[in-house]
Amino acid sequence: MTLVTGAALVAAQAPTAVAASPAHTASQADPYSPQYQHAYRHGAIPTRGQNAKMKAWASSHAAAATGPETLSYGGGIDGIGVQSGHSKVYLVFYGTQWGTKTTDSHGNAAFSKDPDHAASAAQQMFKGIGTNSEKWSADLTQWCDGPNVSAGATSCPSNANFIPYQTGGVLSGVWYDNSKASPAKASGHQLGVEALAAAKHFGNTTAAANRDAYYVILSPHGVNPDDYQNPTTGYCAWHDWNGDTTLTGGAVSSTVGDIAFSNQPYNMDLGASCGVGFVNSPGTLDGYTMTLGHEWHEMMSDQNPAGGWTNNTGSSYNGQENSDECAWLSPGTAGGAANISFGSFGTYAEQASWSNDTNSCAISHAILH
């Protein structure tokens, strides 16, 4: 879902359609959610401020007595529920506003107009997933898809297609698309078109090639993709797929299969609202790496939303994905955000994600598959 700002994050954590009480249906939407009237903002992380409003709203609308955060399987879209292979993450630096491309000390792409050095952090983080025996990503190994998984299931049969532990990193490519400037306020459709262009750039020109691919559209400093800076519906990031008809501007037609992508703003521009200083001091990139991790986790467990694992309990979490349910939990609290070591690739702030098998927000989890 969309990763909203601190304020909007509450919105993303609350369901897109939140039930007022067990006696009501899930059709009563949380008006503070970044997904409210913007259904395509899957896994939207609200801003910290918006998150607070969402929590307050949810507290006044009673949740189900048991299992309010349990996720269930959506049956898949185009046969896709989760990313049940080795993830291929492609980072797309979208627009000339990133400046001149150089190379940093790690061999990563670096840019002259990247004041917070976000590019290096993103590349190192995705290189580091599945290394140094990190268990932050291991909660994903409980989720599954395939013909043996029934719609509505809350656990996986042994003959399901499970998400494997992502050994050895997931970064598969980096593209600086400096063919044009990034729009001042790109629509969801424009971001999807950019993801489709990236698929073709990387030679992923079949449905099979894109089955385990994920395109992160990284907008530069100073722009406002999909109006993420809106003070009323603000958020920090979201993920989706090209076929979502609710995207602003409409779905994106593809001849290369379904395309999973995310809208990753340069959300340090919103400061603490999108997590600057949330875990560390000064923690300039805390929220950036947390939102990158949030959306990747959600894409892995709900690749074509909402065909994967989402909340359908009718509680105040209704409609949320695994990371939405655990967004903006303070460091040091149960399931709170923490620094995760990826060994030689660095240490980055990350958040927990919901785990059905432990009935908790898991910042660490056993490797199951």
C-alpha cells in the first residue's frame, strides 16, 4: 500500500475501507487514509501526522474482537499473488533533475543533485537484502501463492509456492532516465509508463521476464509525484501494478506482461513527516530506507494488489497489507522500527511487517523456505 507520511501513515495503516465496528461492513473508509478516494495507492505509507489522525479514527471505530490484523489471500490477479521467485529489483532514477551521474566508492550510481545521497543508500540496501544472515526479510517466507492456495486462506498449505529467502541480494539493475525532466507532479499513469519503459530498457520483454521483477521509480529532489506532499492526503510512497484501472490517469497497457512498480518520492523533502530522524540522529535517510523496505515487502506479498495477502477482517486494518499494519511503530517498542545490518553493504533503518504465523509485527523472523 502507500507509505504515508507520519500523518498519512496512519491513513495507510488504517484500512482503505475500515469497518466502524464488527456490526458494520468494511465499506466505511477511514477519511484520513492516503488511499481514501485514491484506491491505487497500495501500501501507501502515511506521513507521521496523518498516521496519528488515522489511529485516532480507528480507536473510535471498534475493531474485531479477535484477529484484527490477520491477512488473507486474495486469490491472485493474472495468476499472480506473491513474488514466489528470486526478486529482481530495478532502480529507475527518473528525470534530468538528478543531475550529473558519477560513481561512488561502492561502485554505485551517484548524482550531483542528490543532496542526501539517497541513490547510494537505495542501491546498497537492495544489494544487502538476504546477506549477513539478516532476518528482517525472512517474514516473507511464510507467504505463498499458486493453485493450491484458496482465496480467503490465512495460512499456506505445504504444496504452495512460497516466497523463498532472498539470498545474496535483490538489486538487478540501475537506470538513469535522463531523456527528459521528471514531471513536477507525475500522475500514477505516468509513473506506470516509466516502469514499462524501464522493463523494455532492461530487456524484460516477456511476461515471464517480469514475473519476479519490480521497478522502483525514484523521483528527484524538489518534485511532487502523485501529489505526495498534499497536506490533507500526504503519504511517503506507494506500490501498484500497471493494470490498476484506478491509477490517476488510468491503467497502463503492457505488451510485456504485468509490471510491478512503486512511486518512491524524494521524501526527505518532507522531513520528519516521512521519517527523517525516526530511528537515528540525524537519521536523514531513515524514512527513505524504511519506505523503500515497506513497499518492497508489500510488493513481495501482494504483487498485483490486492490479489495477494491483505487484511479482509472488517476491522480498522481492513484493506491493509503486511507493512501498513506495522508502520511508524516507535523504535524500542514491540515490532518497532530498528537498524538492520546488511553486513558490508551497510546498516539501514527499517520497519517491521505483519506476520500471521507469529500474530505480531516482526522486525525479525525465522527463515521458513
